[in-house]
Amino acid sequence: MSIRHGLLALLESGPRYGSQLRTEFESRTGATWPLNVGQVYTTLNRLERDGMVLQDGEDEAGHALYVITAAGREELRNWFRSPVDRRSPPRDELAIKLAMAVGAPGIDIREVIQSQRHHTVQAMQDYTRLKAQATDVSPDNRDDVAWLLVLEQLIFQTEAEARWLDHCEARLVRLSLMNAQKEKQRRKEQESAADGTGDGTAGPVRPPDAAPPGEKPAPASRVGFGRSGNR
């Protein structure tokens, strides 16, 4: 989330002071990403350092007012024109959690997925309910429209997350079945090797004078006897 550019966008409408910027930022985004005053003033100080805003007097209550500069407007225009870079996505805690859970000892990853799915579906239902309330009356100002856009993005995001969790579970099921088949084949090969019927084994040893399978045994030789059979 670019607080920096969000504040520049608000300042383009006119001078603002810190807490006013915080209030308007949260109103525009439906308080989805709440800010504290410290974050706002820290960001303003950096923008002032970079020549994108400057202090320009005070209001009647003594609040220091900030205005956007030409450099700030150019920075804002570039931000609006440039696509959000998806090649370097922000760290996603859920993706990291599932990646770490795979193979972690004592962790049932399907239980982790089920728990997250329950939470994700509940969040999606909450967002959908908020959207229904927001659209009961047609949005009539830019803050309402902005909040609706943010809300719909959250709905699409949670829907995609629920589908991804289903995909993860299905992949784990396939992996489990594949491993079970490999283990079954391994045991079968071990059993075949043990009884000599497996590939590459010689089989049970047959005595030299034993008849091949399916043939009658030959008469035994009478070594050491004469024609009459007597010594």
C-alpha cells in the first residue's frame, strides 16, 4: 500500500494538515487500511525532504498545512500511469504459512487449510453484506464510490483465496494418493524379491538331477553295481 502516493493524491485537491489527511484517507478507503497520525506525519516529512510537498502556513486552529509541489504532481501522475508491478509481489502471510506447513513435523496442513477457509468464507460474507448495505442507496459522492471499489476488490480477493485453498487441498490429496501408490509398489517389489519372483532375481535353486517343471523325474543311476545289480 502506498501511503506516500495516497497522501499526494489527497493534497492535489488542496492544502491539508496531518490528521485531516488521515481522516480523508480512511474515508476514501473505508478504513480498510487504517493509519495513525504518526504514519501520516512521518510520510509528510519524507515527502517534504524529497521536495514533493511543503508547509504553507497554518489554518485558523494553528494546524500546519501541507501543499503539493510541481515535483509531487509529476510523481503522482507517474504513479497513476504506471501499472502495479506484480513481478515483485508483497509477502503473503497465508502463502508463507502453507509453504512452511508442508512437511513440518506434527502439523496437519489440511487442518490449517480448513481453518483458513472458514475464516476466508466468513470474511467474504461480511464484505458481501457491507456491499449490499452500500448499494441500497446509489453512491452519490466520490468517497462512496471509492469505498465501493475497494470493497469489491476485497470480495474478489477473498473469492480467489477460497478457490486457491480448494486447489491446495486437492493437490495435497493427489500427493497423498501418489505416495500411497508408491509405497504399495515398493512393498510389492520387496515381497517379490523375498520369494525370488521379482525382476532380476534367479528364483529358487533346483537340484542338478531334478526334472524341469512338468516332466517326470529320470530313473536314479545305480553307481557301483554290476549288471545284475549285485556287488
